[in-house]
Amino acid sequence: MKLFGEIIKEKREEKGLFLRQVSALMELDQAIISKLERQERKASREQVLKFAEIYDLNPDDLIISWRSDKVAYELMNEENAEQILKVAETKVKYLKKK
């Protein structure tokens, strides 16, 4: 299972693109793209969707990877992380019904 940054770096390399090329397409500084790939900076939803477009990726899959990274980083040091996720899943279902 790959992190969001790993996915976008791998896809950039597969397409033979340099950071400067992606930077121009994304209208972002090269350093920001590099930090996103190294998980040192968090992408916005709009940036995630732009990466999906540039790299011909399924936007839903990339959003899921990006969001799940956020949750994983938030919970990685919690002793009861798995239990928290189960309760959160139940709460999401409840909130969607409201």
C-alpha cells in the first residue's frame, strides 16, 4: 500500500516528467511538488484532482489515498487506532443518514 506522495512520484517518473514540468502544469513551485512527493507537505483537494488529471489516474482512487493518509497520520500513534476507525466508520454512516 502506497502513500499519496509515493503514488504521485511514481507516476511522474513513469511518465518521464521532471519536477519542473509538473510544476508548470500544476502552477506550483518545484519545491512544493517535491515536498508533496516526500510527504513533507499536504496537498489540497484541488491539487489532488489536478495530479489525477495530469497523471491519468482515477480521481476517486487518488482522493481515497490522500484522505486515508490524513487519517493514518492522525491516528498512527494512538494505541486504539483500529477501534477508533471502527467507531468513526459507524459515525460516518450515522451522519450520512441525517
